Amino acid sequence: MTSIVSNGLNPADNEAVRALAAAYPVVRPAFGLYPVDAEEYEQLKDAAAEAEGWVRVVDESGEDYLYPSKYFLALDLPQAAMRALANGRRRSTPRSA
């Protein structure tokens, strides 16, 4: 055996997988994210914060806060992908085929 793949399924799992891979070189991380765990946040420009590794975002309450930039992944998705993500967040159970 040369490596072990450890899968994350959500943000908390992904962080645990990242820590495991950092502690044990034999572990290869695989990060996952279900559409229900994906959120869309408005990012506000804040050059001073960005220079220090922070990002300013507006959360679901409408307030803006600073978070470590490593918490976010900026994506430029086509509108069809954005609609699919929005539909996935609204659906509480998977659709049957």
C-alpha cells in the first residue's frame, strides 16, 4: 500500500480530512461538497483585508463580516450551474429518477 484516500463530504469533514492528510503523508485528501452545503455569498471589495488574507462577505442576515479567505472558493459559474445549485439547496430530499 502506498496511499490511503480519505473523502470529505461537507465543510467539516473536509477540514478533518485536510488535517489528517497534513499529519500523515500516506493519506491523500479528496474534498466533497453537496449542493445543500454550497452557499452563495456576496463579496465586498476590501483591499486592506484582502492583503492580510481576509475576505469581506455579506452573509444570510445581510450583515458583512470578515472571514479567512481560505474558508471560501470563488467560482465564476455559468447561470445554468447557479440555477442547479440553487435548486439543490431548496430540495430537502433527492429526486427519484
